[in-house]
Amino acid sequence: MRSPSTGTVEDSSSALFPVGRQGKSPDSTSPVGGLRMDRDPLHEPVMVAEVVELFAPVPAGVILDATVGTGGHAAAVLAEYPGLGVLGIDRDPEALRVAAERLAPFGSRVVLKHARFADLRTVVDEARAAGRGHWPSTGEADASRQEVSGALFDLGVSSLQLDRAERGFSYRLDAPLDMRMDPGAPLGAADVVNRSDEADLAAWIRASGEGRLARRIARAVVAARPIETTGRLAEVVAAAIPAAARRRGNPAARTFQAIRIAVNDEAEELATGLPAALGVLAPGGRCLAIAYHSGEGGLVKDTFARAVSGGCVCPPGLPCGCGAVCEFRWIFRGSRGASPAEVARNVRASSARLWAVERPGDRGAQGT
């Protein structure tokens, strides 16, 4: 679950790729401890009904919530299916603290781990081997189940990060440059901005959509170093972009996106985490991924397509002669968006796209 940012939307949906749109948060916001969130800060996550429905047929076992955040999707799944447990991971300790409180009523059916996508396979293997207390129970159906029955990726940057000035993510809030999703990580945005080669900066900025202006922005950043605050970086980037070339919205948005990608290795993490999640799924298990922009959506689509085809390289329409083994199938072709009703009440849902695949096999009753 991601809480909406206040004011204009600032990349609150994408951990990997630029937003390219602005909007207002829902009207039902009020200040809470210096951070404006919904009056109910544990509001319904994006496409929760679709996620719950898609997990209905999976066998009794554990759902791996690879982006547990503050626990929105996990709470909905656990409430609906007593035969499922949740192993939730996140690399933001603050989000895990909120999730722990929210999911506490589900007791031993929930285990939370501080980890990255790249650690996903290790987390699953070690938790399963450690057993009780480390591996979730599966409620009323079978407390000894150790199958991974499903996996969920809800890709996005949380407002726990964007709306806290001290986290150093936002071009709207002047603060020391940081942008670490895990505050314990060794390198922050100040390190990336002030130590990276101009060519590397330009490549990252270009990948985030600035195209021909990437080199110009990178040159300006290097010339202005040292840059220690978000406000100063935003000023330098804005000055480097000609007025005629400025897009709707803050001219620093794409550069901030690029720096955040570099700081947190988002693309590499996702490219590692998705195949790892597919690899631990039991027969009948399903993997769901919600993406918000074409770049990250393309990565999800390509990864799932390779899983469905088994890596087959034969020409379309001809029998497979390369020996590929197809271990997954599409649950539905392409991707699905949020319902019009959800989009009407939550602007963030308008860009959400959901992909889903399944490892075929016998399904046991999970208990509903």
C-alpha cells in the first residue's frame, strides 16, 4: 500500500520510471504527525479487489509479498483467506514497523523480513528452513504448509519516503540529498551526484526520459558540485533546461527519478527479484505484479513472457524445436487496469497495470 502524497503528485507511483503526470491527492486528507495522509492512513491499496480475487484459486500456503510496504494488500488477502499466510519483505524499516502494527491481529500467519528483491530467494529458503516463528503458519487449513502459493509485487515509491523531507527524495521539500529506500544503505544521493562520472550521470538521466538534454543536465550538475541538498539539485537542473524544452511539471522530476534509480538499484533489483519469485512458486501458485509506467511494466511483461515461453526462440506459429520447457501460463493476456470506480476515487490507480502468471498444477483447497 502506498499513501498518496500531498499537493501535486511527485513520482509517488514509480520506483523505476518517470511519472509524466500531476494531480491532487484525495480531498480526504488531514495532517497526522507532520505527514499528511488519508484520515485512515491504512486505506485501500491499489487494485486490492483484483489481487484478492486472483489469489482465490491458489493452494494453501504462503503468499510472498515482495513489496509489503505498510501492509495493505497483505491485510486484505489474510482477511479473505484463512488458509494463507504472508511472508512480507521490504527494505524500508519504517514501512515494516507500520506493517507490523497493522498485521499484528493475524498473529503467526505473518512474518516480516527486512530485505531487498535481490535477497528474495535467500529469505524464502532460510525462513522455510528455520520453521516455526520464521515461516508463516497458514491459518486454519494447515499450519505446517511450506509452499509458496503466490507472490505479489506492487511497484512504487511510498509517501513515507516522498513526504518526509528528511528522507531526501523530493524536489519539493528542501533537505539533504539522500533518496535511500533503506536508510542503512552505504551510499545516498549526495554520493551519486557528487562522485559519479558525467557520462554515467548522463546515461542514467537519459534512461529516465530526458533524451538529448541528458548530457547538458549532467554537465551542469558536475559543474555545480558539490551539491548537498534537494533544493540545490532542483535549481541546477532547472537552470540547465531551456524554457522552450521544459515539460509540464517540475523540470527536475526526471533527473530526481534517475538519481533515485541509481541510488537504490531499482531496475537491477526488479530484474533479479521477479525471476526469483517465479522460481519458488509451488504448482498452482500465482505471481502478480502491479506496475505504473511503461518502463517497469515492460520489464514485468518481458520477464513473465520468458517464463511462459520457457525461453523458446523458435519462430512464432511453428512447433518448438529448441527444447524450451514452459512452466508458466498467462492468467489473462496482456495487463489489466484499475476499474473506473477506483480511478475516480484514487488518481494514483489511473496508471496502474496488473500482470499475472501461474505455474500450472494440482491445486489444494486453501480454505476460505
